[in-house]
Amino acid sequence: MNADRLSQLEKMVLETPGDRELRYFLATEYFGLQRFADSLRELEQYFSSGDDEGVGFKMRGICLFHLGRKDEARAALQSGIAAAQRHHHSDLAAEIQETLQGFYPET
């Protein structure tokens, strides 16, 4: 991850805070740096203005899991599976299911 890219995205989000895609891109950058609280903050802004096809839910679930919010993480991952299925992304649904089972083997 390039530090310049991160600062550019942060600046762009400050300039256009309502840009949903920028929020998602910034969340992705934070996620890659394992800055889970920052990523989650941006994801919540992203989700507040629309739906997701699954990947955002997966990221949200992983962030929540790493932040110790296990019940919310499970719910986010389950929502991601449903969203992926709703949008006919069966491979993504299976990938999120695998993540869910990795975190919660009894699922």
C-alpha cells in the first residue's frame, strides 16, 4: 500500500464526504493495513448510503471480528452471504461462507 494513495484518498473523502465509492476505497486501504476500526468507520458511511453486493459485508464482518465484536461479525458475514446470493454471486457467497466457518467452525 502506498502512503501517498492513502493520504490522497483521505483528502478526497474530506473534500467529498458523500462519495460512497471513495468511502469504500478508503475502507479497503485501511483494511489492507489492518486498521480495522478505521476501515469499519468508512464502511459504516458506505453502508449508510446504499446496499452492497457482498464484499463490503465480508470486510465489515472481518473488521468486527478482529475488534472483538463477534456477534456483529457473524451477522455481517451472514448478511454478506445473503447479499451475494441476491446479486447472483455464488462464488462470493461461498467465499464468505468459508470465512464464516473459519471464524465459527460450528456454523
